[in-house]
Amino acid sequence: MKTSSGLGRRSSGGRLAGPVAPLSGDLQERKAPTDTAGSFSIDPAVRFNDLTHGQVLLDSRDAAGRGYLLRTADGGTARLELSDGWQGAFWDCDAGLLKANTLHHLVVIVDGRAKVICFVVYGVLTDGSAQRQFGFGRFSPILKDISGGRDLRIAPDLHGELKHLRLYNRALRTSEAVGNFHALVR
């Protein structure tokens, strides 16, 4: 079994060689039951110097705002935002998980078939804690192409260091995200 199946790009030290194209952003469900189109996963390890709101880890948006954005948000969270230029969706990891001057391992999973966004932080699927009923967010089944611009901007506004980044063109299983965390801390 290939553990990197679906791995689009991998980076150490936060640098990818040459221009990086965004992951496929067509979120429309396909007919084949094994088709992973419309799904992707983002797996960064990052250290923040501070948790200022709006620090961008990844940005694929074009001039019209279509694409996806992974950034810091209020309450010590990371937020993924999706937009097809007409409508959007977002989901944050559980509040208070991010801390300044700490190495964080996050995995953001976007499942285009289930229309779900979820986070695995430090090898644990976030469950919503006491603030939310669920640890996942649903997005509209008619949210379409979020491919965005030609190039993926990596850590343009980060106050800290992006230690590694993996981009997958499929939804990782929770166990795979947990395994990536354990491989990082080994």
C-alpha cells in the first residue's frame, strides 16, 4: 500500500521548487463510487510567532476571490475558506488549539463527496468541543469550482515558519492524518 497515494506536492522547510499550481478545485460529486475528484487535503506543520488574525498559510484565490484560503482566525484557530466566486463556505478548527511559539501539525480535509470540511490537529480529529455540536462543517452541494488562480501562494503573510507542507488531491482518511502526525513527531 502506498502511504503517499494522492500526494500532489511535498515540501520541507516551507519551500516548494518553482511555481505551485493549486489543487484541483472541482467540488462537484462524480458518479463513480471510488472517484475522489472534488476532494483534497492540506497537511502543514507550522510554528506561529504570534496568533495575529489573518496570517495566510495558503492562498489559491484569483482576482475574483475564487479559490481556497487557509489562514489564522480569532480564538486561536485556523480557518479554511472556499469560494467558487458566487458562494462560499468556511470551517475553523476548535478554538484555542493554536498557541504561539509551538509547532503545530494540522490536516484540513475537504471531502467533495460528503460535502464536509474537518480538521485533524496534533493527530486528533477535532470534535467541536463545547462550542459546537459537530467537529465538521458541511458546505453547499452546489458549490462548484474553487480552483482559483494559476499559482498557489504559500505563507505570504505568516509570522512564523512553515516547517513542512503536503498537498493531497484526495480526502485523507483520519487514520492517515493521525499517521502523518506521528511520523512528524518521531
